[in-house]
Amino acid sequence: MQKEFPVFSVLNSALNTISAALLIQRWYRQHVARLEMRRRCTWNIFQSIEYAGEQDQIKLYNYFGFLMDHFTPASSERNLISHIFRKNEICLDTEWERYFCYKSIEVTKSYTGPHLMFPVTFCGVSKLVEAFKHKEQLHARYVLQLLGETWRLLRTFPNISHVIACHTKAITICGDLHGHLEDLLLIFYKNGLPSSDKPYVFNGDFVDRGKNSLEILLTLFGFLLVYPNDVHLNRGNHEDHIVNLRYGFTKEVLGKYRVHGKKILKLLQMIFSWLPLATVIDNKVLIVHGGISDTTDLDKIARVDRQKYASALRPPKMKSDSYLESKTTETDLDEWKQVMDVLWSDPMPQNGCIPNEVRGRGCYWGPDVTEEVLRRNNLQLLIRSHECKQDGYEFCHNRRVITIFSASNYYEVGSNRGAFIRMGPDLVPHIIQYQASTTCRELTLRQSVGWTERSALQALREQLFVHRSDLISAFQEFDPNNKGMISVTHWASTTERVLNLGLPWRVLRPQLVSSTQHGMMDYQRWIKELSITEPKLEISDNSILDTMYKNHSNLETIFRIIDTDHSGLISFKEFHQTWELLRSHLKTEISAKAIADLAQSIDFNKDGSIDINEFLEAFRLVDISAHN
Amino acid sequence: MAESKQSAEATVSDVQKKIRAAFEAFDYESNNTVDVREIGTIIYSLGCFPSQADLHDLIAEVEEDQTGYIHLDSFLPVMSKVLLEHKFPPIPEDLLLQAFEVLDKEKKGYLEHEELTKYMTQEGELFTQEEVDEMLTALADHEKNVVYYKDLINQLTIDPDM
């Protein structure tokens, strides 16, 4: 047909090309937009679950605070936890030196890991990084020695590091790393190792969640010792020994260093409290981990005795574990607020400054507060971290605030990129993004969205599973005749009421509920289909089972607090006390007999003590449907 | 008669619920507004295939002055009409295939990087370099570095329903 009228067919072709291109463009843009929608929903799921976890933790610690305030010293519950609130025993430096002495620790010939010579050199630390890249572990002797030197150095630093931008070199600013060694290595690969020609600022949250928190710390401290004027570390809210109990760092250290872990943790506790709180470049750019509030005052922050604030979860009122009146002064509370605000706050789009109820510490601050605080302190830009961003960074408040986040794939492989900032003497921020993991680079957008989405949905199914009894009771309110069916609308609103995650359940419905008929669903069957786990033990008491799944993190936290010698083992008595604490916190009814039975059944090696890790593993949610 | 009215009403309310749900995903301040730059994504995600020109017209209808924000109250009625009237229906698979075949002048069965880039960035409602790079990363066969469009159409036009 086209050959008969050659001239006409050329015109036809030209038209066809344009409309063909138009069609393809329209189709592809739609496809990308749908992926973006799914990615956003997945993101919301992860964030909601993360925030719900944080809320949970704050509730637990507020409960501990309540115990400390209201119970007599003799109370057994209070005694279980009071040691975490005890102020750092005042010791002479010589006593600490003796306690942390590494000299008696021998490095035997069988040790195949890296050796570290002191004083550390650039060469030594680079070799250490190479060793970490090859998954080697540093000997406890060198760890303690390195940490000891770091502690000594940090004590000489002021609360706020001042940096002058040099006309020959750019400064690099990194955000949260959270134990993601591969991201730190990727940054070093793209940007170069720290040196006097390549200054760096690391903006807190080096530890927790990822599995190489310790390697990251040792690397950063190593470079800090070699280039104390060119490597700047800011404290983050996770540089806090109580937060570490819950989010994995304590567990990591104890797992890697069975004999010396406790000492290492103690030394780190002190190091964390000595980390500077802020970095200022050229008196113009303020870098802090969390952010600011309307009362943020850099002069006050400069004067604070920062090492007093070992943990965010221990306000100055807990200065002594004495039941007597606290000697808190207004200055103490004011100081504490200055520190908390800087470590825990988040920006919000609206004007004003309100308490940060999601995190339980710090504030939400608005663009007007940014303007005011910057103006008052003669600054032009605020760089902070603390919040995961899909692209690794985000501008807000009229581009006066940048959030920089350096842990890529934070929620799951493919969930987000990481980024860092390079800034020259002109103080203009340049953002560089990346995403770790070779598998990730090869995935198409569609595949990585799918992968992350599956993982988010799995996390969501777990949440639904642990709340199943509450869900069923709530559904039954809409099913008075007990038909086992409710409308999709009621399902959505009820699920939100029970889980309180602020998620668009209607949008998620097709991915969570396999079938509906005429807008109705069989909720009993749906709950059964959620069946996530096969408990490894015979526990007939469902309410204990549910409580354990729901409070997995709380249990872990309490166990680790009770396990004062960090042995990883607790006695039956301590196990019972843990449940007492949890029971009174949650106000649930669990009989003493049920707990005793539980203790018997999880004494896996029948030696009268319970291994914390084994116990927690036995009750980790395992998706049996994953095998289908 | 009563039944079809009921089902018509049910459809309207269903459509509105879908629109609200999609809108919510981008309503960061929980005040029923979204950034105008996200509206395209929302409209596409509701199963519509407007062109860029169509999008511009739609946005003009619903945007509040020059605030850069769109309120649910303006968006809902306009979008409901769009959905109920099936205003921007999906592109049928065979038409899409034809489109690729037109671009594949030599009838090779695939398109090379340069070919696709040229068409996408020079014809129609132009792609940016970034858009076309993303498209190539997503669609191109990794070994041969070309786009086997026939396979793609099968894989990618099936979308889960909202």
C-alpha cells in the first residue's frame, strides 16, 4: 500500500513518526508515574513503621522515668533499671586509664587480622580500611588502644568545631551512616580519603541498624587521630548508649567481642558524650545532626558541659538515683533542652516550634524559626541529617536548610540513595548522590521498586499479624451477626484505628487482601492467611505469644539493661523480673505461672539461665508464606 | 431503575474514594493540598494517559492562582469527571506496538540507543536527557544494549489495579 504513492507515503511517514513518538512518550510517562506512586506508598509504609517503633521506645523510657520518680529505692522494679540512670561514676583519669588498659591484652600469633601501630598514621588507617573491606576484625587490644586515644583527644575539643574554608580545598559533609560500611567506602571511593587536603565533617548517627557500626567508628576515629584539624565529628542522637541497647549497636559489639565487649562499650559511652555537638564553617554554615528550635543559642551551647549528657533518655533530674529531691536547677534543664534540640529536632513546613511528639525529644521547627535563628547567629545555611530522604538529600525552608543522609538502601535494598555535600570557599553546596550494592545498580527502576515494595508489605503484614487479636475484636464491631464479613471501607478505617500508622489502607488493599466480593471481605480468613510464623516452641498461651511479638524490641531492650555484666545470659529470676517490668508498663495480665513455664521451656541448654539472643531468635517473625 | 441509579451513585463514590486515596499519598502536611508538581503523578496513577498538553490544561483548571498548590476541593470534581468519562484511556497494546514499529524503520525488531534517544528528544513532547537515560536503563536489554520493544509491551502494560 505504501509503495503506490511514494510522495504521499513520505508525508504519512513523517506524521506517523511524530504521533508514534507522542504515543510512546505518553505511555512511558504514565508507567514511570505509576512506579513513583508505588515507591511513595512503600516509603510511607517504612516511615510509619519506623516512627511507630520510636514512639514505642519513648513510651518505654518514659515509663522508666516514671518508675525512677515515683518508686521508693527499695522497689525491685526500680532497682532493675536504676543503674542505667546512674551518673558516670566520677573517677580519676588514672583510674579510667587502668580500667581501659589494653597493655595486658596479648595479640597471639594465631591472630590474622590487621595490626595497628601507634601513633596512628594515614598509612595505618588506610590499611585498616582495606582490612575492613575484606571483612577482617580488629583485635580487641588495638580497639581499646584506639578508643583510648580517641577519648583523650575528644576531651580537648570544644563543643562547637570552627572551620575556616580554605581557598584551595573543598570540605565534604556526610550525614547518617548507621553502620553501613559499604556507603562509607563508596564515599571514600568517589571522593577520596580524609586528609589535610580533603577535610570532612561527619554529622552523627554512625552506629545502629547496620551491621558494621564498629568498623565505621574505628575508621572515623582513626582518621580523626591522624588529622584532628581536618576531620570533624558531630554527635548524633544514636551516639547514646541507651538508644544503642535497642537499635543493634550494643548487640553488634558484644557479638564481635565476647571477652572485651563490655569494656569497649563503656569506653564508647564516654566517647559519645565527649563528641562535639556542632560544626560551623566560616561562621556562616551551621552543621548539627538534628536541627534547631526557637530557643537555640550557640553561645549557650558553646558553654555547656557536654559530657554530662550521656543519654537523651536520662534528663538532668536523674542526676543521682536518690529518692530525695533532685538538685536540678533551671540552668540544667535549659542546657539539656539546648542539647536535645540540636540532636533530635526535625523541620516542618508550617511556621512555629512545637515539641516533637514522634521522637519524644527535640522539636519540630518551622521556616520562621530557621530565619530567626540564622539571623540571630549571623548564619546563612543550616545543614542537618537525622531523617532518611529518598534522594539522599532534601532542601527545605526556602533552601536555607539541607537534610543530608548518607546511608543508602536504609529501609531496604533500593529504598533510597545516599548523598554527601561538597562545599568550596564560596560556601555553595554541591550534592553528590550514590547507591551502594552492585545488585542495586543493575536493577531497573521497576525491579527495585518491586523489591522494596515486597519488603515493605512484608513488614506491614508482620504489624498486622501481631495485632490480630485487636483487629478481630474491632472488626467484629461491624459484624454483629458474626458472618465473618465486613466492607472494605470498614476494614480500612478499623485497621487504621488499631494500628495507628497513618497509612492509605484503601490504596494498599489490593496488595494485602487477596479477594473481595462486592466490596466485602472475609476477615477471619484474611487473618488466618496472614499467618506469619511457626513458633519454635510449644506455647499454648496465645496472649503471651502476642505480647512477645508485639514487644520484641522492648523485651530486647529490657533484657540488655538487666544483663548488667553484658554476658548475654540472664537468670530465671531476672527473666521473671523482665516480664514484671513489661507487664506493669503495658498493664496486661500475664500470670506468674505462665511466665515460669515460658522460662522453663526456653532454657535451651537446661543450665538455669537464658541466652538472650537465642530467646529473641526463637520469637523472631518468620514468614512461612515466603516459601510459597 | 432504582438499582442502576444506585450503582451509578456507587460508581461516583468509588471514583471519589480512589481520587482521595491517591491524593493523600502526596498530601504531606495533611491539609488537603498537594504540590502542583505532583499532580501529574497522581493523575497517571489513577489509570489515565493524558499527554503533557492535556496535563497542562487540567492543572490550569484546578490550580489556585499561582500558589503552586492544588486543593482537593478543586481537584475532586474535575478528576471525577475525567474518570467517569474515561477521558484519557489507556493506549491499546497493538497501537503501541505499531508506534514502535514506525520508529523501527529498518524493521529490525529492536531499537538502538541512538535511535530511541533521537526520537524521544527530538519529536513529539520531548523527553529530557535524564528521562531518556532512565528509559534506556529501564528498558534496554543489558547485554545487547538495544530495546526489544515487543517483549516490553507484554511485560509492562499489565498493571495491578488501584
